[in-house]
Amino acid sequence: MPEASADALAPSLAGEEYEVEIGPVAHGGHCVARTEEGRVLFVRHTLPGERVIVRVTEGREDSRFLRADAIEVLEASKDRVPAPCPFSGPGRCGGCDWQHAKPGAQRRLKGEVLTEQLQHLAGMTPEDVSWDGTVEPAPGDKVPAGEVPSWRTRVQFAVDDEGRPGLRRHRSHDVEPVDHCLIAAPGVEELGVERREWPGMAGIEVTAATGSQDRQVVLTPKPGERLPIVELDKPVSVLRAGEKATDKGRLHRVHGRDFVRERADGRTWRVGAGGFWQVHTQAAELLVDALMRGLTPRKGEMALDLYCGAGLFAGALADRIGESGAVLGIESSKRAVEDARHNLAGFDRVRIEQGKVETVLPRTGITEADLVVLDPPRAGAGKQTVRHIAGLGPRRIGYVACDPAALARDLGYFKAAGYVPRFLRAFDLFPMTHHMECVAILEPAAKNA
């Protein structure tokens, strides 16, 4: 059947304005509202209970819902503050969702989202997962209303056609030029990337390691363009991203190291360019502490670290289970596997395998494990992997999640496989955005009966 022509599509409602009362927060950094005609709106730059004028940014007459920005506040929430960032607001930088909300209100909204996702996708209440409903700030992130914690150690800047660095607008490839970013860590800002022009570049990724002075810049040139001479305000390593079709995803060292050194759990970790490391300055320490307190590793145990990245959790486990224990890590990224093997070379009974968890885990021949840690990507682990983990009969499972919907779905799968949360903790490791990080510790259901 031929596709409908553009003329046959329902008329766009972009640009239409409505006066609405804002309802509850929803997953994704927006709140829900309805027009008088009953149309569902997902509205950014507003807060529950406000009365606002919204302008539609996406959607057609036949769309299930419309996306919109609040462009005028008629009745403001007591939790509203003037956005500290001069680049925030409707149609501008899309990096932050809650610049206009008090810090405590941001955490409360995130708690409401997590509660709703648990109920909707797992059929669980906060009581069912032994969570008190709070989203915990990182130490040092408690700032007064109107101030912003500088927490982000890795920032991806886009570059506009005039060579000006900036950040993407919400759900857009358009660039909002910026001369500073309030949530960027001091180590990022001290390089001065935003204060110079970058002709011929498509993007600039800046990393400032925590616990060392390592600074790194990855430049992505536009097709056919050459790299500029990089002169920044502090010493920095420089890498270039591959631009040819056969070279996509590869990074080439131009100057300095092709890795940074991070510090967490009493040791130094090498993290290669493009590798995964938590972006909040305190996230690695907080998550290791939460996991180890919940798992209570014992000498001689067998542990798995799935989606292990540079080996942070595998190393923490190995430290605690001792020479008589063993740890297997699985990671799909070749570079991350190289880093993990380097970082954990001092542990004789730690092995790192490369490949997708759902493929490699069944091939290991492992039939039982005492502890399992998993830190899957945003989509979650999925039913197949959850069932396999449960089939190993671990004493405890530690699940680290960056997406509440994926966490809730997987907790539902674990429940069906006989594992329930012993407790859950939520951390506000992405202030000003809608993101959060959660740690759930699970045990066999029979133990909690």
C-alpha cells in the first residue's frame, strides 16, 4: 500500500496556543495537561498546579498527544524560581529540564516519577521495594534555590555554522550557542572551550577527570575539514573522532594520552576516550558504597559484574571477596574491556569477557553465583537476561539503573523470576535534569516471605 503523501497528513498544530492547568509530572522532564477539547499535552518549563499559556512545538490534529512549552505563567507554583541559567527556557538549550524549580522540588518530582513508574510497570509501591520515597542529593549538591551545583564532568558541545560552541535545543539538531554551562564541573569550564570559536568542527566533547588533573578534548570535524590548532586555558589531551564511514566510532590521538585517570573506591581507574564513567563528580563513590553496603560481599564468594565498563564494581567486589573469591565481568565495548583488564590486572581471580551480556553469559558455563551486579544501558537488561541471572541463584543482586522505566520493567521480571527488592535507593546525580540514578538490592522472594 503506498505511503500517504504529505498533503494527506493531518494538519500540524505546531504554534497553536492554549491556556491550561498543569497536572502531574511525567517521565521525561515535562508535566501533563489537557486542553478544553481533551487533547493531552506534554508541557516543558512548567510545574504541577500552575496555570500557563502553552505553545505547541510538535503534534498534529490526529496525534495521541502534543508536545508544548509553557511560554507564559499565569499562576505560578510556590516551587518556581527564576532560571539561573541564561540559556534556559522555551526553544533554547535542551540540556536541563528543571532550571525553573527549587532543588528540593526537583528531587520531589523525580520521586513522583519513580513511584509512578514502579506502580505502572512493575505493580509495586514504594513500600514493596522498601524505599522511603526520597531522592537523595549528593553531598555538596544541596544548594539554595536559584543556585546550580557544578557536577557534570563530561560535556558534549555542538558547533553551529559560524563555529560557535553550544548545546542542542530540546528534540532538535539546532545549536544554542553558550559561553558557559552552569552544570559543567569546574574542570570542564577552566579549559575555556566555550570562549573560542571552532571553525570546521561539528562537535567537541570535554572530559575533566575526578581525582586527577587529566583533561581531554575530543574533536569531531565536519566532512573534509581539518583540525584547528587547539590552544586552551589549561593542559589538555586532544583526540579526533573518525569522519569516514569506515572510521566511525574510532578515536585518534592527536596530543597527550588517549585516556583519563579517575579516582574512586581507594584506587585509580584508567578510562579510555569514549569509555563509560559516571559523569557526576561523586557518582562513582556513592554508587560503590550503596552497592557494597547492600550486597555485603563475603570472603570466597563468586560474583558477576554485568555491563562492567572500566571495571569499577568488579574491582570493588574483588577487593572485598578476597583471593579465595572470583569475579567475572562482561562488557560489550572493546575499549572498556581493555581498560577493565588493565585496571584489574592486580587481581588473579578476576576475568573480563567481551561481548553482549545476553550472548556471553549463557556461554560462560557458569551455573551459579553468590552475587550479581548489573548496570545496564538505558533500555535495561530485559526479560531474557533477568531470567538467566535469577537462574544462577545468587544470594543478592545489585541493580544500578539510570532510567526509572527500565528499572521498573526489570523489577517486574525479577519478581516473576522469584527475586524481590530488599531495598531501593534513588540518587539525584543529574541535578537540573529529569534523570536520576537508582540502586536496588534484590533477594530471593522466599527469604522475604
